[in-house]
Amino acid sequence: MRPTDYKPEYCKIAAEYIAEGHSMESLAWKLGVIRQTVYNWKEIYPEFAEAVAVGFDGRQAMVESTLRDNAQQGVGNASSAIFLAKNWASMRDRMEVDSNVKAAVEIADKHDPKLASTVLEFEQRLRELIARKPDASQE
């Protein structure tokens, strides 16, 4: 097995670089390795995996703050904001959730009609809860 190029100081670099908005692929370039190497390091070195997770949490916070600030100030490009929200901040349209529920019901209905009924009941309960509780994204 070939010796690794991993260095413990890469943890700090990974956390900061990803929090700035960079991808794992870009991080690999910054560290001078191929993409698969940083993914391997995540599996082998728990401290590196943790640093990457911290970086992604920071990136999430940065994107949310930027989107909120731009919306409040009425600046920015709506298409870019949607792209960032969906691809960097793991936000999704509510319609997508509805489509996923419908797909789940269709699949369940083919294999187990009772399960399809349970999925529909669960969806109804979720809708009731959402209607009672203020949207967390507006807090």
C-alpha cells in the first residue's frame, strides 16, 4: 500500500476552505491531490471527516446568511439564489416533497396497498403539524 500524503494540518484547511464555499473537488485541488484522495481521507481519518463536516456546516450558514441578506436588501440574482439554496444549502422546493410522497404512494400501492394508506395518513398528519407550527425558515 502506498504511503498517504495526508497531514493533520489539512483538517484546518479543509474546514476553512469548504466554509468559504468551496467543494470537495476544489479542496482536492488546493491540497494537490485528486478528488478520490480527499474522499478516502474522510473514510480513514475521523478528524478529517469531522473537519469536512464543520466546513459544510459553515458553508450552510454562509449561504443562508447571504441569501437572507440579499432578500432583505432586494439585491442579487434570483436564479443564482435558487441554485445556491438547492445545491449548496440542501434546500428544496416544497413541491419536490409532494412529488416524493406521490411517488412513494405509487410504489407502495403496487406492492402493499396497506402501506400506501399508511403513507397517505402520515402525509396528512405532517401537513396538519406544518399548518399549526410556524415555518422554521421564517424564524
